[in-house]
Amino acid sequence: MSQNLLDALNVRVVGDGDRVLVLAHGFGTDQSAWQRILPSFLPYYRVVLYDLVCAGSVNPGCFDFRRYSTLDGYVDDLLSILDALGIDRCAYVGHSVSAMIGILAAIRRPRLFTKLVLIGASPRFLNDEDYHCGFEREQIEQVFTAMQSNYEAWVNGYAPLAVGSDVPAAVREFSRTLFNMRPDISLFVLRTVFNSDLRGVLGLVTVPCCIIQTAHDVAIPTSAATYLTSHLGGPNTMEVVETEGHLPHLTAPRQFTEVLRRVLSR
């Protein structure tokens, strides 16, 4: 089972360092999202890369709609990968939904993680009476409707918004990986993410965390990063990358690498 999972999710371990670093990509991308920053870490870490089961690079037959109706299925995958590789201590870098996955994994297995680095992270995407760091229900339903009616048009509109910076290569790359996803899986995953609410468990995280946020992110307001910083249970810091958009590792790899190296060295 473990080897099957490693194969199915395209798990790779690269690099020459003594410490282990896990890079977990966000919604709409795959492990190739890290290609611009990866060379800077290979001399210092054994880097674990894998694709979320929803990624377009994974056989869609692997996607079990029941298993992945909550984030717990993704947490199971991450922990199973690390167990199969015999890893008992690692630093974890999670972008977007993988930040949420990392939070849940660290609650289950706190001794496994030396640090969580959470990029473009939010504990909840829906506003409610005492939380205004997300979106209104009507806005999110409009996204779902657009994805269902014309997935291609939605990608062509969403990718430049999410990238947020004038970096055409990043827009092309994000569009490519979004188009690689099967549209029904993409919609299902986004519904799962938007319906998740981690606020009630943030205090259970004892692992040191660093939240990395861009100066302006259309998907995640700075207030969500601030909320995380103040509600996570462990010692926490927040870093701002002076760029725009939800994918700083694609749009500003040099700046992002500097921040990530500094964060990991603490």
C-alpha cells in the first residue's frame, strides 16, 4: 500500500542535506510549482516532493470522492508518505490548502514536525458573524457556478487574478496545472476547502509556525494571516513577501527563497 501511494502521488526525495524538508503544493498546482526555488535548498536538505491526489499530474482514478470529502484524507496521505519514507523529523512547507493539511497533521503528530511554514494560509474562507477574513457565501457560490458552466473560461479569468503580478510565465504555468485537473475534481476540492473551518483547532498546534503572506493576495487577505498568527498554539511569526498574488514561489522566487531560507534557519 505504501509503495503504491508513493508511486501514485509521484513522491520524490532529492537533495544532499542532513535535515528533511517537505514541500507541499497548493490547489491548482503540482510539485512543479517549487521548481524555481528548489535548487537553493538541495545542498542543505533532503527535500520531499509529492503531488496532492487532486493534482492533474495524478491519475484521476486515485481520487476517492468520499475519502477526500474532508481534509483528513489528505492528512492521511501526508503522514503515510512520511512513514513509508522512514522520516521521523522534518520541516514542512505548505502552500494554500497544504498549509491547512500541515496544521492538521501537526496536531495529530506534533513530534514529527520541527516547524510549519504556512504560505497563503487561511483557517476559514467563509465569513461569519465574528470572522471577516474570508468571503461571503454568495461570492463563493458564484465561483462554483462559473467553474461548472465553463471551466476553461473560469481558469482563464482566475489564473491572472490569483497570480496577481505582471509575470506572464507564472500565469501560463498556473493555467497549465489548473487545466490539467479534471474539472469535476477541481470543483469538488474547492468546495471541500471553502467548507473547511480550522479555527477551533488552531490552539492545539504546538509546533513552531511561520506564516508567509504576500503584500496583496486576492485569495487570502492579510487579516487571515494575522488571525492565524494570533490563534495558533505554538510560538508563531509572520513574514511578508513584498510582491502581489497567491503564488510568491512562482512570481517572486528570489524574494521568496530569501524569506524561506531565513525562516527555516531560525
